[in-house]
Amino acid sequence: MERKIDKELRKVAVRSVIVTCFFLILHLLIFFVSAGRLDLYHAWFYFGVVFVNSLLNLAAQATFSPELLKQRLLIKREGSKLWDEVLMRACNITLMFVLPFIAGLDVGRFRWSSLSVYYVPLSFVLYIVGGSLTTRTMIENPHFEPTVRIQEERNHRVITTGPYQFVRHPGYLGGILSAVSIPFMIGSIFAIIPAGAYILLMIIRTWLEDNTLQKELNGYLEYTKHTRHRLFPGVW
């Protein structure tokens, strides 16, 4: 039985790596085709960071939360909210496709802007902090699926430990921190526009998800009385 479980986990892990690499390569191709050149070292550094961070995230999920890794691969989840299906895809399209397209045009093809290399170390730290927070959230919360739904078949419960002690949606905060860092790591001022659109979409998504959980998830309303801020500590 244990061997069967190990074999299934390996299959899930391999599929996750393949899917992650596919989207990363697509992300990279959009940028460099848009840029029309390859000698953009800020960008290569950024894609290297994203690749390593993604693999570490998958390794952490496979080690500490393998069931979540499996659930996140599913294309269709029973009970997912339609509004979140739309917002989730809008967020992914903005960050994975629109941002690299605009950044490529900016720093490669037309050179509208060129941020100093001195922004890279700070943005790198910010990206790592955001990525680490997202990974920590996934490890802590076995219900951290891509879309909002009440997971009754998985004994859905409120998570109050780890980063959930400080804000109610720490995974989204991690995504926002990473998104803020990307334009500065690549060196594109104009990439701030899609990054800002992504952040706005995530704020809207947080608000709608939080309202849904307060109404539909047992114990969540009580949790909001102890952890008062949705997304930004001390602010909102």
C-alpha cells in the first residue's frame, strides 16, 4: 500500500514539474519574442529565480502537503465559485502573459525605460519573501486550492496557525509581494501597469473570498474576530 502511495505521489510530482516548466517556458518565450533580443541579463536572472523558486515550492508541497499538490492539478473542482474561476484566470493571464509581453516591449524592443541594476537585489529579496510566504501558506493550509469552494469532501476547516495568525489570506499577500518585485527585477517601469492590475484583481478576489468564507465556512466568522486583517497587516 505504501509503495502504491509513493508511486502515485511520484506521478503527481512529475506532472506538476512538467506543467510548471511548460508555463515557465511559455512565460519566457512571450517575454523574449516581445523583446526581440536575448541579451537582457536582468530578465535571465528573473527567469532563473522563478524557476528555482517554483521547483522549491513543488518540493515543499510534495514533502509536507502531497494531497494539496494533487488537488491543485485538477482542472475542474466541484463547487468552485464562478466569480473566482474568472478572477483566477484573469490574474494568471495578467501575470503570466500580459506582464512579460509589456516588459519585453519596454526593455527589449523599444527601450521605453531602463531601471538601474541597483533595484535588482531589493526586488530579489522581495520576490523570495513573497514566494516563501506563499509556500509556507500552502504547507500550513491543506485546503489552499486554486479556486474558492467549500471543500466538504475534504473536511474543510479554518486554518489559524502559521502565517494565518497574522492575516487571513497570507498566500495572496505572498503573490502580491512577488508581483511588486517583478518589474524592478526585470528593469521595466511599464511592467508596473500589469503588476498593478494583478494586485487590484487580487484585492478584489480577497474581498469576495473572505465574504464567502464568512457566510459558508463554519468557524471562519469567529476566526475574523481574532485575526482582523484580510491581506495587509495593520491596514486591511
